[in-house]
Amino acid sequence: MSFSTYYMHLIFARIPSLLNSDLILYIVPALTILILFLSLKIMFFNTPKLRKAK
């Protein structure tokens, strides 16, 4: 078992049984895709308007 899997089990073990351990397989990729999407949105669509160098 990798370190990240071990620590995820420690974290999610403290959450009440409303969250199934299989739910980790859906939450982590969803969060990853959400962070990636927000990063790309900030980088390409909300770029700051820079002044031209003289």
C-alpha cells in the first residue's frame, strides 16, 4: 500500500460511515479534475490584462 493510500484511509476512516470507502475512488479524481479545470480557466480565460512595454 502506498503512503498516499495509507493516509487517505486514515483520513476517511474518521469520517462517519455515510461515506463508503469506495467513494474515495470517485472523490479524489473528481477533485483532481475540478482543480485542473479551475487552474486552466484562470490561466487562459481570466488572464490579467497586462500593459504593453514601451
